[in-house]
Amino acid sequence: MELWLCVLIVATSAALLMVGRRRTHWSWPVGLVVVEVMLCCWISSGSVAVIIIIMSATCGCCMLHFTAGRQEDLLPVQGKAVLITGCDSGFGHNLAKILDKAGMKVYAGVLNEFGPGAQELREVSSAQLVILQLDITNLDQISEAHKLIKSQRGETGLWGLVNNAGVLGHTCDAELLPMRILRKIMNVNFIAGVEVTKVFLPLIRKAQGRFVCVSSMSGEVPFPGFAAYGASKAAVISYYGALRQELSCWGVKVAIVQPGGFKTNIFGSQEEWCKLQQEILSTQSQEVIDAYGEEYIGSMVHTLSTMTTQTCDNFKPVLDDLQHALLSKNPRAFYYPGPMAWAVPALQRICPTHLFDAIFARLLTYKALSPAGVAIKK
């Protein structure tokens, strides 16, 4: 019992120090406490593992104490240009406005140049922000964007490319997800982003600039209902992790941002989910439909609304990390903004798989029903 208390005290002390020194977003210290307390639930008192946890937390406290308060110098934005994909809404839209206001040349790629997101950027941004019609799955549009940017930045190169555009598609059991949607998710989130990267890499190399990729916590942690989305983001992590090492000799840096749950338009709408429901019912075999049941398949619309209420609508942690990745002299390889974005992957690495699955099942409360075949067995 005394060791439990020691662990909790040390973890909480680290959390308070991290928050008090303003070294990180609150999700990191909260995650530290959660991970250590969860571990105490299954590690026997007096074991070597508990002692290691306490020592690790203590070392973390000391490191934070001696490094906190140091102001990191950011590079000046003058003369630098950045291309951001997926600026219709969400992270990309907000980042474009912030960087434009700071004085950086921004090329804002949008899926619809006449949509409300693009129109708002025109209204609130300076004259040097350029709206680009850029469906990243369209090679002609990528080529046109490259031609324009090269004509304007050919001598100095392009400082940054923020690969932000992505789709979630729909969250449902992997067996139910139509292959058409799985291919779209993999194409948009991974293949198309790689296409953009390869086209603009020579301009980035000329500027010795940055690639910043928005991945996801689900790229590390297998979330039920996110099989296709998680697979696409795992591919992003692996590909750009290799690219980071390969491009280091050129002075080009690569950073991966893995946010937790944020309330963006990536979740889609109830109308889109209703269409998916009809597609599943019309394309799946009767055997599969009987196994899951129409009620369970129909409950995915409810799942959508439940999930969106559990996400965070404050983008600041993500935007801060994106800016740091672009302008820090020494950007980190990985960023984990948002609630539990660091804690859940850490918990998965530390825990035995069966224990993590049990804990995770209790954390995921957005599913109201079980498949019909499972319910019958119970």
C-alpha cells in the first residue's frame, strides 16, 4: 500500500511540475498519472517493476525541473513559405490563418476552392495567402500547384509542407466496412500524401525545410471501429519515419504529429453514415448481416454522435505543435497533442496485450450494442 502511495505522489508531483512550468499541454501530466496508477492495479506491491516506475517518474521530475523555463528560439517566418493541404476546415484551416497572420507565405490547399472554408480564408487573410484548388488524389491538381509554387519560390525553395488532408470515412467493424471506403481511406490518408511529398521534395530540399505530417493516435493504438483509418495512419508513421532518417543528410527535417480526439469535420455527417448503413445492408452477404444484426448496423449513427461529444473542440495543442514542428530550430520527431494522446500509446507499450485490451474496452464507451450473434451467445 505504501508503494502505491509513493507512485501516486511522485506521478502527481511530476504532473503538477509539468503544468506549473507550462512545459506541456495538460494531457501529458494527466497521462502520466493515469498510466502509473493503472500499472499499479496489476503490478504486485514490492515488485521490481513498481520501483522502476517510481525511479522513472522521479527522473522525469528532475529533468523537467532543470529544463523548464528555458525559452526555445523559433526561426523567423520572414522569407519562408509553407504549403498546407486540407485547409477547408479543421487543423489546416486554422493553421493557415495563424501562419498568415505571423507573416509567413501560405499556400492553402483546399478540396473546394469555392467552398465556405476557402471563402473565409480569403476574407480574413492577407493578400499573400494563396488559395489552391488541391484535391490530393488528383495528380493534375498536384502538378498545377507545384508549377505555381515553383514559379514563385524556385530560387529559395519551399520551407514547409504540412500533410494535413485526410478522411476518416466511417467507423464500423472492419468486417462490415466496404472495400471501396477502405481503399479511399488508404488512398487519401497515405498514398496521395506520399504523391504530394514526392512532387514537392526537391523544393523542400532546396530550402532545407520541413515535412510535417498529421497522423493519429490510432496509427499506434488499434481502436475498434478504426481498422482502416488506423492502418492508413500507421502507414504514415512508418513511411515518414523512414523518410526522416533518409533526408537528414540533406538538412531536411520530418515531424509527425499524432493528435488525440479532436472535433473536426473528419467524422463526417449523419447523412453520410445513413448512406453507409444502406450500402452495408445492400452489399454484405446475408450471413454477415445476420451475424451483426440490422439493429447493430443501424446503431452506428448513434455511435457517431456519441463519439463527437467525447472529442475536444480546442485545437490549440495541435496548432502549437504544428507551429513548433515548422519553426523550431530542433523540431521533435513526434508530437502528441490532445487528451490521452501520449498516455494511451504508452499504456499499450507497457501493458500485456490482454490487460491493455481489458482496460481499453472499459475506456471505449461509445458502443451501445453488441452484434446480434454475440448477444445470442450471452
